[in-house]
Amino acid sequence: MAITYSSITKKVIMALAGLFLIMFLFVHLTVNLLVLVNDGGETFNKAAHFMVTNPIIQFMQIFLFGGFILHIIMGIVLQIQNWWARPQRYKVEAYSEMSFFSKFMIHTGLIVLAILIYHLYNFFFQAKLGNIEEIFYDGQAYEDMGIMVTEKFSHLSHVLIYVGWLLFLGFHLDHAFHSGLQSLGFNHNKYTPAMFTISRVIAIILTVGFLIIPLAIYFNQ
Ligand code: HEM
């Protein structure tokens, strides 16, 4: 009984963190799509500047990284518990009959994580280390994130890594939203098909949305 309770608690924490991460991805995608505005990166640089200087957003970043860490740790722990506890494993696998990618959440999740570290190294840490050139608009200095993103995606190798990464993210997200809601107790035969569809639509919007960025930059240079 104790094991069941703690597994449910972990699933709920994982679901809350996962749903929060989906929200982050929508915000991140919206800001990043601005890099495609044809104004030399001005709109994107100003939006990125707002994101890194706004105190509320900086405060939310603590929850973002906390959410990532919780989601990853709970995911790994639950997976190990499933591998060890056979009856529970059957229970979870019966659930997962519903979606193909649900069987590979730990695998797709770990691949997404590995390349996320590479992504953070490329962009986030370069910004934090102050390795980004400055550009001035109306006398005010901004980090030229636009030129950095455009430069990265002018290399085919980089574009291919991102395309692969984003496809795995899409597979992971395909099972994410409805599974998260199910862990939070929203589970009703009548709504399950709709939740699957919403989950897939979210996965497609985020994957295609992010994919447009490297592909558009590479093919428009
Ligand atoms: C082609 C798609 C993407 C582009 C162009 C992009 C670009 C960027 C840039 C420029 C930053 C640094 C922002 C700053 O510190 O000022 C950043 C940070 C970050 N990115 Fe991405 N990103 C993409 C996709 C993703 C995806 C798919 C994920 C998650 C799976 C992700 C997760 C993060 C995280 C967690 C940070 C650090 C937090 C933050 O700065 O908001 N990114 N990204």
C-alpha cells in the first residue's frame, strides 16, 4: 500500500512538473519564432532581453529548472520501480496499450534531456557567460541573440541535430499531456479520446513550430 501511495505521489509531481514544462515550451516557442521576423533580429533581441531582465520571468526560471529536475528524477525513479515491481509493471503497461510512444517515454525523455544539455550549453550558458556580442537599438545595449541563433543554424550538422532532437521531443509530448491529466485524476471514458487528440495536437504544434526555426534559417540563408 505504501509503495502504491508513493508511486501515485511521484506520478502527480511528475505530471504537474510536466504540464508546467509544456507551458514553458509554448512561451519559449513564441519568443523564438520572433527570430524569423525579417528585421535583422531586432524584435527577437528585444523579446529575449525582456525575458532575461524581467524579474517575474527570472523568478519563474527557478520553477522551470526545478520542474525539469523533478520531472526527470521522478521519471527515472518511477521507471526503475516499474522494472523492479512486476505486478506494477503490468499495470502500467496495460495503460500504455493506448499509445505507441507511451512505451518509450523513458527512452525519448533521456534523449531529449541529453540534447537539452547541449542546447543549454549552446545558448543559455553562452548568454550567462556573457559570450554574446552586443547590439544597440536607440542607444540601448542588447545581447545579439538573433545573430547567435542564425549563425548556429547556418550549419547543416547543427540543423540535423536539432531536427532529430525535436522529433524525439514530439514523440515524448505525444503521450505527455493526456498522461499528465490522467495522473492528476482526470480520467473518464467519455473524455479520454479527446484528451489523446489534444495531446497529439500539442505535440504537433510544438514540434512543427520549433522545427520551422532551424529549417527556415538554414534554407533562407
Ligand atoms: C529551434 C528551437 C529552439 C531555439 C532556437 C531555442 C533558443 C534558445 C535560446 C536563444 C535560449 C537562451 C535564452 C537566454 O538565456 O536568453 C534558450 C534557452 C533555453 N531553452 Fe531553448 N530553443 C529551442 C528549443 C528548445 C526546446 C525544444 C527546449 C526544451 C525541450 C528548450 C529549452 C530551453 C531551456 C530550458 C532554456 C533555458 C531557460 C531559458 O533561457 O528560457 N529550447 N533557447
